[in-house]
Amino acid sequence: MIMMESDVQPQVDGWLDLALSEVKRNQPFAVLGSKYSGNSWDNFREEIPTALLDHINGNAIYNTTHPLLEKMVNELEKEKNTIFNAIPFDYRMSQMWTEGSKGIPSDFPFKSMIDPATGNPVVLDPKMNTFRQWYEEYGNEQPIKQAHFIENFGATNFLPQQVEGVPLVHGKGLYIPNDPNLHKITLVITDWQMDRANQLLEVLDNNDHPFTEVVVMRTWKGWAELIKQNSENTGYMSKIYSILFGDDNSGELHGLSTKVRIVDRVAPEYMDLCEAPVETEYFMITNSYHRVAPDISHLMFTSGDVSSGIPSKPVIPYTPSEMDLCQEHVGCLETVKLGREIYPNLDKVVLDFEMVFETSTRNEFCKYWKGLYGQNGAKLHKSYGVVYSPEVPHGPSATSYTAYLYSLGIAESLFEFSDKSRQGSRDIFVKVLEDEEQSNFLLNWGDASTVNLRHKTKRIQRKSKGEE
């Protein structure tokens, strides 16, 4: 018997014949299917129970003549009027097999549910002896098997190339990769030290990335000092040196296949989102403590419909603002708070490094933001006083940009928003210098706090002398 829910999509002709071939190839078995292939678990996979990691999705082929399947179905029948019935059947079957084969007790997956009999969180009754007997009887034939006639993405977004040649796909979020002929995307790099941006640029050509141009927002002092120290280097470093101290004033690096422009900041680094001189339709932003992920062909767009005038648009992952993940972190709460100053009904948190900014609306947003908070956010900083936590956004953010678009009623015409807690997301940028990033950030914040404290102390002194 093959079970297929309505979101299982045939991808090739003759898919049923291919499934039957898998049946013949894998006999004997009780269940034949696929584990989860999506990426919703990527950032916390080590925290996921073994039974969930190993579980075969319910969209699978079931051998109704196999005695193990009969035992499992009978057990599900016995549990239908108990708390066990709250667990999806396919996951429960995996728990049974995991408990018997690996000796791992089954946990109740819904931690917030309370057992009405005890008033405490649910604890499942142990059944390991029963399941151990099943494993001793059938374990040698590996009756729960994985096969690739079906891929299970569940609610996770995916691209056609991820399922190429697969007969059946269980999933809802089929999108397309960015087409550089339709959409040009710039990468903006926030840099504090030149050698750190260098580590990203050096490997950029090794990556399958969508960027047609790179803009490095630099701090002049740090770059100039480093280049003076390396002025005799050839190639890449020599090119930078000639831009800064020689006759080459182009401000561009030509050693890479992707055009790179170096831009001296005229505002604090937290304003790079607004100050970066982007010329393409879209841009993304990261900092110099990251690298571009090895394969970011998974940057997703909707397919659109040219004949109907429906444009292709970027798919933007977000976290619901009311999720515990946000509620438990001060930085997230403050980001939402600032976003709701622009759009009170904001329910999304979008990370800066996951946003594909549309350049023309970025420009309008930045004019609005500066009008609201001052040229470099002075009004924002003043409202938080001297004790200005590093958790609080110092400048414009992707979440505030999203709030601005919602306030105009155009957010969902420009972007396809995707709940990453359900549809998943993949990192576009990989952090490679985490400790240094944190120490540099805290150092800069500490310097700024000291300056603010010093200024406030002087103001108090002036007031006491009647000078203000």
C-alpha cells in the first residue's frame, strides 16, 4: 500500500513503476519511505530526538503482509484512547522502533501539554520490553527502510534542482532560484578591518553565488594602516594600495570575477544599510566576519507569470514575533518594538543578513527613518539614554524596513514572506570569526557608552554651574 497526501507531487512520468521497482529491490520490509530532507532543523539538529531524526514520513509504502507492521498497527489501536494518540502515527511508529532497537525511551513531543491525571507534564509509560522483543525478532532484516523514490520536505521550501529526477516529492514550498538575467543583486559588506573583508573576498569566486557586484563599506583608518603594512604585497593587496596611495582612483578591484567597489564611510557603520551606494535592483548585506555559504543557489524567488504581469519576487524568511524564540531575547523584543513604532501591527522579525532589500524602497525607507530618528539615529540613541544596551538596534534594520513596507501596504507585493519556523531557511552567510565579532562589537559599544556617559556627566556639570 502506498500512502500519498494531497501535497505529494509526482515529478517524473512512470513514477508508479519506479516505486514498484523500489519495492522489489528492498524486500523484505515493513515500511519503505524517506526521512526529512528539508533544512528546518539545520540550526538545532543535535537537540532533536533520535526517533524524530530517523522517522520515516507517513507518505510511504507499507507492506501490509509484514508481521511487524501488523504489530505496530495493533499497538496504535491500543493507544488510540490514551495520551499516546496525540503523537502523529508515523512518529509514534519510529518511537516504537527506536525504543526497541536503541533502548532510547520515548519522550512526549508536546512539552506544554499537561497530564490531567497528575497536573504535571506528560510522561509516557515505558514499553521498552515489548518493543525490544520486536527488534529481536525482526531487526536483522532492517524492516524500516529508507529509499529515494520519494523525498520528504514537508512544509519546507525547496528548489527544483534539489529534487531533480526524484519520482515523488512531499512538500508545499516549490520556488525557483534567482535568475541573474531578471534580477541583479549586490552584496554589501560591513567592514571594520580590511583583512577581515579580505577573508570573504578571497574565497568569493569559489562559491556559487548570485551577486553581480560587491560593495565594501570600510573604515578608512583601519584599512589605511593595514595597507601601509602590506604595501609590498602583490596582486590583490597591491591593487588596493594603488587605489589608496597611487594613481588608480577607480575604487574597484578587478582580481575577482565579481566587480568589487570599496567605499569610505561617511556615517557610523550601523548606517551601512542606508549609506551603501547600491546600483542594482536588489542587495543583501553581511559583515566581514562572515563568508558567503559554499552554495547559495538556494536563494529563492517566486516563479511569477510574465503573461499575467505577475513579477517574480524574493522569498524572505521571517520569525513570528510572538514565538518564544523572540520573546526570550532582549534584542529581538527591542527590534520588534522599534518596528512597531513604524507599523503597530508588525508580526514578523526579519534578520538583516536574510533580507533581500529592494534598492528603491530602501532609499525611501532610509529617508523616512532619518526623519524619524535623526541623520544617524541621534533621537533613537537619546531615547535609550546613557545605558544603551548592545542588544538594542543602533540603526535601521531589516525588520524596520519590513515594517515600513507594511505601513505603505506594499510589503507582500514586493516579497513572498516565509515563516522559517515552519518552512525553514538556509544560511546565506556563514560566520567564521564569531569570537572576534562579539569582542569587537562589545568594544565598540563600550567605547560609545563611555563617550555617552562622559558627555552626560559634562552636561550635568554645566547645568550645576548655570552654563545650560
